[in-house]
Amino acid sequence: MKFFQNLSIRCKLQVIVMLISSSALVLTCTAMAFYEIVNFRQGLSDELSVLAKIVASRSASPLLFEDDEAAEEILDALAAKRSIVSAYIFLLNGNVFAQYHRDRKSSETAAPVIFMPNRPLPSSEEKQFEPDGLSVIHPIFLQDENLGTVFLKSDMEDMYALLRRYISVTIAVMLASGLLVFFLLSKLQELISKPILDLADAAKSFSENRSLSLSVKKQGDDELGILVDAFNGMLAHIIRGDAALNESLKRSETAALEAWQFAEESERTYRELENEMKERGAAEARLRESEEKYRNLFNFAPDGILITDAEGKIIAFNDTAMKVMSYDDRQHFSRISAQDFYLNPDKDRSEMLMNLGKKGYVENCDIVFKDRWGSPIFASVSARLILYEGKICIQSVIRDIGRIKKMEAELRNYAENLEEMVAEKTRELKITNEELSAAIDRLEETREQLSRSAHSAGMAEIAVSVLHNIGNAMTSVNVRIYQLEDRLQKLEIVSLEKIYDLLQSQDIAKPFYKNQAFLNPGDTARMEKLLKYFNAVIASFREISRMMQDDCGFIKKGFDHITEIISLQQKYAGIRGFETREDVNELLKDSLEMMKDSVRKRRIHLESDLTSSAPVFVNRNKLIQVFINIIKNAYEAIDAAPPDNEKKISLATSLEKKEETEYVQIVIADTGVGVLPEAADKVFRFNYSTKERGTGFGLHDAANYITAQNGFIRLDSEGLGKGAKVIIWLPVHKIAGRTKRSVSAMSV
């Protein structure tokens, strides 16, 4: 400070002017920078809020249908906004459903934690400024249901760049203005400093010489000139000078007070203006947000919305209204009068206008419209009077209820025809049952005749032929039984039960389809009658189905009994029948064709790897019977396995050479319940079975036949629950002389 006081008046003027101009410039730039930063932060906050709302609105459908790819595509669209660093869509449990990162390398970064243990889910938008950016959390709602949360984060790089630009501009302007001020001061400061210096020299000379004749030359009529005049008359008019000085001091104080009051009034006015501008900006933002919400609600409403004047001229509409009326041209649709949409305008539109005039609104009024081609459209209309664009208009909400009307008609038609369908199914089941009973009676009579003929005449060949014909008849009976079971399964009891449960759980006054009630609130009696009728019909169907299933079970037991009798008779007949060269692959295909209904009913997957094989010398019917018996054991083993077990039967053939003899190898494997390893060699013994109701004859008979053909048979299983496979080897060439082997010595 002392150093400054010792400077010359010229340097002081230069320093003071430089400091004042620089301070004013820095203050001005600082205020503008602060104002821009505040505006930038507010703009960034508003922009990120709008982006969050858009992402939340578009992410509702992917969240609802769990389509994470669609959600990723929505977030990838944020790449157009470079300031977005990352974006997440969280599920209600806090898990990340979809995410976006501006820098793909940072995709491994852990997602931000926005769900705290003691903190409820955010129900409204939340913003937070952080040193490295701005975070916005916005909930995702679909029809007031919270589906998840959107998290957006933006960096502050743009704001920092703006600050750098302001600092650079401020420095450049200060340097330029400093040079300019310095240059101008060096030229103009003499106008002030020279008279003062002259006056200082004269004062110094007066103080030294006390010369009363000393005077300073006046160079102008400004304040310095007045000072010079005052100095020149100081000695002669000292008293008058003091009085004039005091008066000047009073005037200066009054002027300073007035200036201070004016400054305070200006500052108060500025603050009021600033507050008014802030309130106006906030009101405009709220108005824009309200308009945006109304626009989205209007454009994306699931129902058609029409705004018309009293004469029916269309003023505004959404896309759903065009879709309901089957229009695709907006200009054409806007030129149509609302009266042209009514199928009966004189009645329906007049009644609606009359109700609007009385109450000011109409709720859920059923009206028949006509579409672009004149076809009728059943709709429910809710209308009310509103003030739109300065005049009273009619806002109509149109809901298409054509599908609901169609469902009601189908339900009525189905209910009317239900008794006839039940009677028809009952007649078919009765006829089938009579046919099966007659077939069983004929089979029983044939068996008795066979027994009498075989014992009386001893003709084994005749018995074998008759047993063969009975076996063919039994095959047709077996097919008929499975067809009957399929018919029982196709009875629509499950569908009726679903309809009954749906009607029983539905409140008739609540929305049933597209927010439309199934019945009017006054139709409770009709609903109760319909439920009683459905309950009686379902009970009747269940009883009929149970009786028929019991009949089928009884018939199948008789069928199995007759099959065992035929097998025993064939065994006792002792005649092997005719042997011919047969392709094993074709015999396996024929066996599968005969058993396809049983396999298909159990939904068992079949795998076949039937490679080229040489024909073998066998009895065609006997070998088919062996294959059928093994396949039957396979799907019965699958039935005994747990329900979640894989259901699969595999068949494979190949050529194998053992001890200079060529064999055809047949493998039949299943994924059933399996057998213990110690029981694998016992299954071919007579009267041994792993099934509760097994006879122990099927595999024993198959093993005896394979052994008689000089072949081998073996059963392999890794244990219970791991399935099993039967391997058969049949010689390609007939071996002269038959080798007598016991069943227990047949494993290879």
C-alpha cells in the first residue's frame, strides 16, 4: 500500500483504471459463466429427465414380455446423445435387465446400486448431481403397475468445456482490454494528470516561496479548471473558498445518498424481475410437461378418441380411432363428419346428444357404427362435454367390443348344442362298447371251439392256424380299444372346466375383456343359472368318461388274458410254422407299425438306426411276436419310470461276426425303470417277471425261439432308473443241426 502511495499520479491513474476495468470485466464474465452453468445444469437435468421418461415409456412392453434384446435396442438409441455415459434398466428385484455403455470396454463395470435394503422402490423421478456427472432414476409404469426402473448417467464434459471456453475468452478479453486501456491511458491521462501536476508544482512553489502572485494557467472549464480557479483565488478569498468547499461537500453527500438509494431500488427491482423470470420458466416447464403427458395419453390410448364440435366436425383424433373405423388416411378421416360413422344416426346419435345435453356425459353406451366399407362395428362409447380451443366440444372414447359380442354368441351357441354333443358322444361310446363286447364273446367262443378241436382231433396244425387268425382279430380289437381311449381323451371336459372356472372366478361387474364387463351388473341371476348348467354338464361328462374308462380297463384285462391263453396254446401246439428268408429291418418296421398307437399315446420318442442287413431264415409271424413283446416291455418300463424321466425307445440293426459265423444283431433299448444287474440273467426264466402283474412267459418264450434258431439273446442294464436294452443275434445262414441250449446259458 505504501508503495502505491508513493507512485506518481500518472501511474496511480493507470493502475486504478486498469484494476477497475479488469475487476468489472472479471465480475461480468464470472456472472455470465455462473449463469450459463446454472442454465446448463438445468437444461441437462431437463433433457436427461425427458430421455428417462421416453426410455421408461418404450421399455414397458419389453419388460412385460421379458424381451431383453428389444430393451437393449432402446438403450442403444442413446448413442446419439454423446454425453450419456451409461444406461440401465433394472427389474423390481434390483437385477439388471438391459444396459448400455458409451465406451463398450466399460461394459464389465458393475451396475450402480440404486436399491437399498431399507429403502422403498422409487415411485417418482430422482436426480442427483455428482462430481463426475448427473444421474437420473425414473420408474417404469404400465397402467399404474411398477415394472422396473430406468437409470441414466451423463457426464459434465460439456459444462467443463463451456467453462474452459469462458476462461479462455475472459483471459483473451482481459489481455486485449488491458492493452487497449493502457494505450488509451498513456495518451489521455495527461488531460487529468498535467493540470494536477501543474497545480502540484504551483502549490510546492507557493509553499516554498510564499509568492502571492503565483497562479496556475487554466486549461479548461472542467473540474480541474474549477480547481485551478479556486487555487488561484485561494489566497485572496480563503474564507469564501472554505464556505464554497463546505457547500460542495454537502451537495456531494446528498448526491451520494440519492445514488445509494437509487442503487438499492435498482437491486430490489432486479431481484423481483429475476424471481418472476424463474417462476415463469418453471410454469412454462410444467405446462410443457403436462402437454406432453396429455399428448402421449391421447395418441397411445388403447381406445379410439374423437373430439368433435356440436355439428359433428372432427377436430382431433388418435390412430386407434382410425383403426377401429378401418381408415388409414388421416386427411380423409379428418374430413368425414362424425354423423357418418353411425349405422343408425337418427336414433343413436340423437339419443347420445340428448343425454349429453341433460347430464354432460355418457358412460358405456353400446352403439353400432359402420366402418369404411359400411360393415357394422359393435362399440362401447363414453362421451363428455369439454372446452377445447376456446369452444365447447364433444370428446368420445370408442372401444371395440366386437370380439366380446362374438364370444357371447359362441358361448350361447355352445351351451345350446352341448346336450346334443353329449348325447352323440354317449351313443358312439355305447356302440363301440357293444362292438367290443361282441368281439370278446366271439373270441371266447372261438377259443372254446379251438380247445375242443385240438383235444379231440389232435391236429396241431389246425390249432396253429386258428390261433393265428385269432391273433389277427386280437390286433384289430387292440386298435379299437386304443381308438376308444383316444375318443375319451378328446372329450372337451378340460375346456368346459376352464370355461366354468373362468366364469366362476369372474365378477360380472368387473372388466372381462379389454376393460369390458362380460355381463351387465343386473344379470347376476343369469350368471348363476349358467354356472349351475355348466356344473351339471361337466359332472355328467366326468361320470360318462369314468364309466367308459372303467369299461376300457375291463376290456384290456380280458384282452391280456386272451393273449396269454393264445400264447400258451401256441406253445402247446409245438409247431414252428413255415420259415422263410426275411429282412429283419422290415419285420421291425411292421412291429413298430402295429405298436405305433400305444407308443404315440404315451408320447414316447422313437429312434431308428436300421442299417443294411442280410436276410435271415425265420418264421415271420413268430419273430414279429418276439419284437412286439420286447417293445411292449420297453414302453411298460417307461410307464413305471418317474414322470420327468426321458421317454425314448431306440432300435438298431447291424452285421456282426462271431466265431466264423455271421450274425444280424438287433438292439432294442429303452429309458425305462431298468433292472438290477443280478436280475438281468433271470428275466428269461419261466414264471420270472420284474412287473407286479407279469406272467414271466413273454421273454421266456422269445428266448426259446431265438435259441431254437441257433441265435443268442441278452439283456443289459446299468441298474434301476438307468434303462435297459435287449440284444438279439440271429445267424445269417441256416446252421445244419440244431444245438440244444438251456435258456440260462444264452448270454454271449
